[in-house]
Amino acid sequence: MKTLYWDCFSGIAGNMVVASLLDLGASRRKLIDGLKSLDFAEGEIDLVIEERLVDGIRGIYFNTVDDETLHAGHEPQSEIGHPHVMGEPHDHAERHGRHYAGHDEFEHSHCHNGSAKKADKAENHDHDHDHDHDHDHDHDHDQDHGHHHDHDHDHDHDHDHGHAPHRGLKDICAMIEKSAISQRAKRIAIDCFAALAEAEASIHGKTVDEVHFHEVGARDSIADIVGAAICLDDLEVNEVLVSTVHLGSGLVKCAHGIMPVPAPATALLLRGYQVIFDEDVKFELTTPTGAAILRGTGARHSDGRLLLGKVGHGHGSHRIGRANFLRAFLVEPETLKKKADQVTMLTTNIDNATGEELGHAMSELMRAGALDVCILPVQMKKGRPGHQLQVMTSPDKACEIELLIFDLLPTIGIRHARVERTVLERHKTVVDSHFGQLAAKQIIGNDGVERNEPEFDELVRIAEEQKTTPRKIKQRIVV
């Protein structure tokens, strides 16, 4: 299994996610076959996969086309928020012309204009359009218009010409469960949609089952999330890391009026993530669908050192005055043996606390989620013997732990510093011994050799049962 790192310097949207994974080497055939196995009432879905050169950067562009015949002679539409269904008028002024942001939103976010995902013509690109029609034909475009099209059709024209139905979470989950994608891809996709539904329910004061998606219930929006799940599974990604997430700025036109960027669902989905508002970019760089993929995959920030391997570029479509693509990296396996991250160290010197207070404080701080607590003897001013309390915690819990120290001890000042650490890969496990099953840590050394270390509490438990000492029990245990 592999670790993926997304560099969201220009935000993250669903189609950019799929494109970045395809550029890393995810199977196009699995993606196409998997998405075509989704049983849409509107008909089978059409895909656009293009290799583009934008501002000198090669990458992949991914999107859907509801009917390639209707769009013949046009650039593929990439506005996930506006599926262009057969029979629906195409209003370029409405969908291409304004500086609102619009992507693959749902109930609160019916976006009608040019977001950072909206299509601009690339300098050079190859089109791989996969469609299923009953009549087989190839199109050779002899005109010199700067790009090459490969259209592969083999399907009939039995499409729903109306608007996409509004689907609820249960409807989408049922569709995913019936599809011909792997069980792991199904789980990833459903987790992402569940995150979206929870955000929508919170915003609208409804239950998850009462939420009916609008744009995100359309085929192309579903394709973004399910497509991402298919590609993540194909690449065998089991851990997702993410940079600081750029949001853009300005306003987004939604069903409930004009809203500030980030849209309400995006803001909820990105709780706990480090974000940046880009005041110089008046577009929505990160969409609810992109944010839901981060939340649904359990993506976490990585502030430490990584050994980066293969790189993939997933192009956005709108020219925003700077590079607009999602960059994906596969982390080299060697990095996983020793993980680097950052922690916060909280330190205070105390000369007026009793031993009982210090012992109690250590227990409470560990219970509150501190990674480690230690107390060192120090000589303080005026020759007073005292103690230095050192608490190591994750940065996101530093404020909580700091307040607890003030509550538990008579200190009047705490120093805090962000430090880097390197740790060996380790996992909780259960091992068999002649004393029965024991909770243990599985540790992977620099050389890749695994070793199991029984938890000391388990040694104490067995020692009490055997009426001996933990040290003697450890000597007798072979795991």
C-alpha cells in the first residue's frame, strides 16, 4: 500500500483529483469501465480525458460530457455544477462569463459561472473521449486547430433529455453498491458522500437521510467522487497527506443567494485543516466535492520531511493568473519506515507544587491526549529546588493542553515551541504467547525488520496473575 501527498497550492476540486491520479498512473480502463457500470437513469456517462499543455506544464484534464454529439465542435464542458444535459440550452454568458466560483456543489451551491474549474482552451492537448453508442465510428479531424481528438463511440442514443434527478445519499450509495467497482473503491466513495451529506445536513438543519443533493447528485459530480475512489484503489493508496489548502476568495452564486468563499459546505468539511484565503484570486479554488474527498479519505496534514516519488498534475481549467493544477505525489516507501512530523513542546518551571500535584497533573495531561509528559529536577532562582514540566503534544491539541496545565498547576507562564521529530513506523497489534494473547506494538526498524514489544501494562497484569515481577515475565515471553 502507498502514501499519497496532494499539494493544494491552487485548491482542490473533484475533476482535478481524478486527473492528478490518472497522471500518476491510475488505470484509465478501470476508471472508464467503473464509471460506465453506474446505473444512471439519464443514461450511460461519457468521459473526456485529455493530456494538456497549459502554461508550459503538461498534465491530465478529466471531465464528463453528457452527449458528445451535442457538443461536437465545442470544447468539453467542465463545470461540474452545470451538467449540460441533452435538450438543455447552453448559455455561455451565464456559465462562462462571471467571476463567481461554481463547481460540483449540492443543495446550497447551485453555481452558474466561471470558477477555477471552468474550461479554457489549452495550448496543446490530446483528447481521449470514451463513449458507448450502437454505431461505431471514428472521427478524423484534419483541420489544424492545435489539438488531436480520438473519439471512440459505441453506444445508442437512449438518454434522458431532461434535468438530472435530485438524488439522496441512499440513492447514490445504492447506485455505488450495484456498480462493478471494487469493494474498497465503493467504501472510499461512500465515505466521501457521507461527509458531504453530513455537512449539508448540518447547514440546513436536516438529517442526513433528508438531504437531497442537487448538482452533486448529477452524473458528472458523482463521476468525480467515484472516479477518485477507483483511482485511489487502483494506485493502492491507503494514506493521504495534504498541504495547506488554498481557498481562493470572493463570492459564489448559490441556490440560497450569493455566499462568500469558501461555500458553507466547504467550510464545514475543512474544519481542522490548515487553509489560506487567496485575496488575489477571485474564484472558488476548493469546492465541497474536493473538500469531501479530503475528509472522506481521512487526509491529514504533513508538516514533516517526505521523500517524494512520482508526480502527477491534474489541470484545472480556468486561467486565474497563476498556475492552476492539483499536484499529486506518491511518497517513496523508504519514507514510511521513519515518519517525520512536527509536535509542540510545552515547558514550564515550577517551584511551588507538591509531589502529589505533579503526579496528578502528569496523569491528567496524558489522559487529555498529550503524547508524552516528563518532569525534571531543576535548580531555580534564589537557589530553590524545583521541577521542569515538559509536555509533548500534537499542534492541534496544544491550546487545550496549555489551558489544562494552568488549571492543574500553580505556574504563571508556559513556553511553547514547534519542533520536528522522527519516529519509526509502529502499529498496535495483538500477539500470541504461552500466557495467552497480549496487546503489543509492532515496530518496523530502519532495515525493514519488524519486532513486537508487549505493552508494559500487559506484563504487569500477567505478573500479578503469576505472582512474580514484570521483568521476569518479559524474559519468559516469546512473541
